Amino acid sequence: MIADKARLIHARKIERVSGCRLSDRAFHGNMLEALNGEVNLDLLDGRTRDQILAFLEDFVRCGCKKSPHCGCPERRFARTLLELREEGLDHRQISQTLAGEYGIEIFPADILSYLEESVHLLEAVTEIAALKGRKALAEKAAVHIEAIER
């Protein structure tokens, strides 16, 4: 999954503040747990704190009982990549946006691979929906394909 490729730029700062060893992967369980309550964010510099708060708000916070291990953060991250692409950003710009807004580092090539894989999955959805007579679903998938490929 694409979320496994995302790393937090400020992982070592967070590790120092938390006092325990943490993965630098943004969506790793121990990092999510640390950010979800164990780390005093006030001990971080302003920019880092703002990026972490944006990361928590946009990806981690949800109402699930198993949060942050419910899968919502990873799904939200994947959806955000698609939305940024549909807004017209290319894979390099998406990488830069994630670094600037959330302190997430992800290689543009990984984003490009994810977008290509998403198009292939949507093409399959389009074909199956057409076979099953679900015209609206097929059209919706086709719209997303077009937005991702432009």
C-alpha cells in the first residue's frame, strides 16, 4: 500500500521528544500511537508542530474504536494522493505538497506507480460495472480515470 512508503521528515525529532524508539514510517503503528497522545507536541518547533497537527487532523483523527489502527489513516492518505492528482498536480508536485503541508516524504516515483495502479483498478471497475449493467458506476470510474490521466 502507498501509505507504507510515506515517511515523516521529523521522525527523529518526534523520537527525541517521546523518549522511545519510533519508526520513521508515517503510518506505522508505534508512530501513530506516539503522535496520538504520547508526544507533547509543544516541545517541537512551530513548523514541525503545525505539520504534525495537520497530519493528525487530515489523516489520523477518526471516530473508530480501533483508531489509529483502524485503517482510516492509510485510506485517507491514499484518497488525498488521488485528490491532489485530480486537482492537476503531477507526482513531483504531490510529493512537494505532502512534504510542505504534513512533513511527509514520499518519492515521486512511488506516487506515479500508485497513480498508474489506481488507473488500472479503475479500468477494471469500469469494465465490471459495464458488464453488470451499472452504467452510473462505470461512468463515475471513467471520470476519475480521465482526471488522473490528464
